[in-house]
Amino acid sequence: MKRTLLFSAVAFGLFMPVLFAAEPSVLSTPPLSAPKGSDPEIVGEEKAVLTPAPNVPPPIERKHATKVVVNLEVRELVKRMADGVDYLFWTFGGEVPGLFIRVREGDLVEFHLGNHPTSKMPHNIDLHAVTGPGGGATSSFTAPGHSSQFSFRALNPGLFVYHCATAPVGMHVGNGMYGLILVEPKDGLPLVDKEFYVMQSEFYTKGKFGEEGLQPFDMEKAVDEKPSYVVFNGAVGSLVGDNALKANVGERVRLFVGNAGPNLTSSFHIIGEIFDRVYQEGGMKLSQENVQTTVVPAGGSAIVEFKLNVPGTFVLVDHALFRAFNKGALGMLKVEGPEDLLVYSGKEVDATYLGDYALPGGTNSRVATLQSAMKKVIADEPKIAAMGKEIFIEKGKRIYAQTCFACHQAEGQGLPGVFPPLAKSDFLMADKARAIHGVIKGQSGEMVVNGVKYNGVMPPVLLTDEQIAHVLTFVRNAWGNTGDIVTVEEVQKIHAESVNQ
């Protein structure tokens, strides 16, 4: 308690001059904008196009500077943090992250900030693109039901973070008040086929990750830098499934990547892609090529570009991997188009590798023993079905150890909050056809296993129909599960149906 009070007192002491200096201007007549025609370089006037993530306003085609009017509203809204989890977000434009702003180098930006009457708190805005006190914060302190106006010249091209800077600043940012503003260079950016807006941030809730209900902000966790959630675009699953980014083979993609923090540095990575170009820290100078992972500091940004050569689902992560797989910093880029086997072949060989299993008494020996026993039984009495099931189980055990155990664990227990259990699984045992289809086509979206919600992503597993039959027979007859044999014919039928869908 003492630590929190001390923090609040220090924060208030640091920002108190700003607040009281700014407040009279809120109550008085709004300042006038620069007179039209006073700057010969400014030609005309336009209203800024603002877009919610992951969308980006269109590139600027004009070749001259103009006056750009930006209207941005602050709203405090209850929105989804994760399935079953709500949070009172403080937002710019009703969205987390805030709406994307795009202007041109040299533009005169007339900025209007409105604070909705239903808000409980005063707010302001600090745009890192602004050259001026507080990045605009000293001129934009706005009480609920009021609006403020200030103007700035976009002097420096780059990709800049904006955020609320009302004390305590970390709490306002930690509640969702941040976004990106792009100041395009005078000559524009190189043309690409697709542009997307992705912003990482962390949230500090009283409850643990996934704990249901309306979760309040936890100042102690925030000070200790121990977030419950680390996410892209404001919520768990905001960029997966139907919300995934979408592009096509042959297209060139540009991501405007921001990191609001308020505390953690991001190690931004796309699994299966390499960034052809990286503009580090949001600057306009190409800083590196052929990059695997780029660092994005808290309160910073990066621009990454890459060409798509092959189809598939590419996963966006913070490569501090427990944030990705346990706290939500995971997204998807779904790419459609023709395969290029010279770039990526897919699985070319699926040979048997026995390792220690080749030793006496190993799995291979057990399979051979069962096959020999089956031949004897067939000769004496046709109990083929029972022996065939045992062979399927033994072969499936080997496939599971090679392919599945890393995610679902050695005893089928899964990983809490990430990968659902296979042991004693009501979901697995309820529908054999669904289980087969899930292995063939992959599984994403919400599922309830043994009364617990999961919302992860399992990519399609590259196994033959025979191997799928073996491994599903094994898991449906292990760790407390009891089921019948999954036949190769059943897998082949569903495989054929899924191809025609």
C-alpha cells in the first residue's frame, strides 16, 4: 500500500504543473488555428481518414502539404479482453489500439480531442510525432464532456506512437490509450500490395490469465511489470481465425508494428517468414535486411516488409514465447495461392525412425510380437479385429511420441490455458469424425474440453491416412479414454470430403 501511494504521489507531483497549466485553456475559448494562407506551403484542407486496427488508411498520393483535420474521441468502454473476460478500456476512437492516423511530411495538423460526457476521467494525448511541449499533452488536457484543439507541423517523417499522458501515465496507457500516427515522407513510401496495423501491449488485471468476469486494473502488478496479458491489437485472439490478416502468394506486405508497453520490449517475429526490409524504431531509413526477429521498444515502433512466396498460415508472435503461448501475444497471417515446391516442399519423407525403440522389448519389438500373434490367431480363430486394434494402438503410440507430445504432453495432459488435454477428454471422445477432421484440417477457435474453455490454434498435421488412424486409435484408448478403432477407411472418407469442401 505504501509503495502504491508513494508512486501515485510522485506521479501526481510530476504532472501537477502540466494539469493545472492546461486546465484554464479547457474552460476558455478554444485557440484559433493558423490563419488560412499564412503558410504558402500549405495548400487546401482535408479531413483525416482514421482506421481501426488492423486496417491502415490509404497511401497519400498528393505531392503537396495541406492542412489535415484530425477528430479523435476518447471513450471509456467495457470490451472483450478474452473469451469470458471483460475489461473497462480507456480508448481513442472506441478502439484498442486507437485509430491509425496518416499524414504527410510538412502537413499542418489541426487536432481535435473530445472526451465523451460518459467518461469518468480527464484525458489528453501525447503524439510522438509532435515537436512541442508534451507532444501535445500540455495543450490537450480535456475533462469529460469537453473538447480541446491544438495544431502542429509534421516536421519529421516516421511511424510514431501516440498515447494518453495524464497522470498516472502508466495507468492510462495500461488501460488501452495508445495508437500509431504515420508521417509519410514527402516522396511517399514504396508501393506494396497490403498494409496492416499491429500493436502489442500488456494488461495488468487482478485475475490471472483467462479468469472470467469483468477484470479491474491491478496497479501493483503494473509497477512490478508482471502482466496477466500480453496481446496484439487489444485482446486475446484479435488476429486469429476469422480475424486473421489475409494476403495472397506473390504479394508484398508491409506491417506497421507498434509497442505501447507500458513496460515490456517486444521481440516481434513471424514464424515461417523473414523480413526483407526493416525500418527500426519507426524511422524512415532502411536499417536492416533479411531479419528474423526485430526489437520494438516500449513506446516505439518498427516497419517491416516481406514478400509472400508460399501459401499457408504464418503465426505472428512476441518471441518471448511464454507471452505468445501463455499470455496472448499471437496472431495469424493466412496466405492463399499456388504452392512453390522449390521454395518449400512440405514433408518429402516420412520414414520410420526407431532410435531406442529398436532395442529388445521396445515398441517395434512389441508391434512385431503382436503381428506374429495375430497371424497365429488368424490361423486358429479369426479374432482379427481385437488384434488389429492392439497393433493400431502400438503404432499410434510411436507416432504420438514423434509428432504430438510436445504440445499435448507425454501423458496427454496438455498445457493449461494453451493446449487442451487429451486425457479423459469429453471433447475428443464425443465425435470421432470431428477428431479425424481436426487432425486433417487443423483446429482453431473456441472449444470446451472437460468444462474448460480453450481458444488456441492447432495447424493441420502432416500425416498419412494410415498414420492418422493409428494415432487417433491410440489417444482414444489411452489415459482413461476408451474407444473403438479408427479405421483407415474412415480417415480416407473424411479426407476426401474435406478436399471437396
